[in-house]
Amino acid sequence: MIADVLTDTGTRMDKAVETAKDDFASVRTGRANPQLFQKVLVDYYGTPTPLAQLASLNAPEARSLIVTPYDKSALKAIEQAIRDIPNLGVNPTNDGNIVRITMPELTEERRKEYVKLVRSKGEDAKVHVRGIRRKAKDDLDALKSDVGEDELSRAEKELDAITRAHVDAIDEALKRKEAELLEV
């Protein structure tokens, strides 16, 4: 029973770390990256649809991105959805077939804002991991009558080790993203 709780906790924490990495990828750096548009929802015939399902994204140059819609009638909606993305500062252009996005240069001030945003996302991820740990601790405490105190103590130490490893993974991803953002 203890092993099940720890396995489930590890799996949930792995998902939290992956979500944090995806969140970090959605913060732009100096380069055009299709992952920036991963969470963009386009109003396609009244239904919010992920951009990746409506168009292909290519980065032909370091600071430009080309969005080629599968359905040309969605061109205006795609352009509007990209324009509405907060914290991106891009102005897409539509030539009737594709949407071209040119990423502006990042100023030092903007880079520091992005670092703050990434740190905030990292802290949120750590809070989520600690919440998972708290629930697992409660589950282990519920097993107290079924298992001995020694087993419970060992399980709590293992839980702490799992939590520490996942928090360290978030910190490492955060450090990499900060370095990427501050790179000129």
C-alpha cells in the first residue's frame, strides 16, 4: 500500500515537472519558436481550437515564423488569436495564404520581465509539487493503523526524497530558461 502511494505521487510529480517545462517553453526568448504558440486557442466556427490543429508552424529564420493554415477561411481568426496573445508583442501579417510573424528584438528590460514571469511559473510549479506531497503525506498517515511506525517513517523519508528530486528538476529547468532568456 505504501509503495502504491509513493508510485502514484512520483507519477503526479513527474507530470507537474513536465507541465512546468511546457510553461517555461511558452515564454519567448529572442528566437522564434513554434512552442510559443502551443497554447494558443483560435475561435474556429465558434469553437476554441488549438492553433496546431488548424495550421502548420515553421521557423524559416531566427526571428520569423510562418503559420500556414490548413483551411484558408481560418486565416483571419488565426491572425486575431496570435495578435491577442499577452506578453508577446508581435504583430502578425496576413498575405491571403499565410500568416507571417516577426518577433521583435528583446530589450534588457523585457528580458528581465520574462525572467520574473518564468520564476513565478517555477514557484507555482513547486507549490503544486508540495501540494502533491501534502496529499501523499495524508494518505500515508491514513495507513498508520495498517502499517508500523518504522514503515511509515521510512515512507515519509522516501516521500521527502522524491519531492526534493522533483523540486530540483524544476529549479534546473528554471535555471536553463533564465540563461536562455538573458542570452543576447
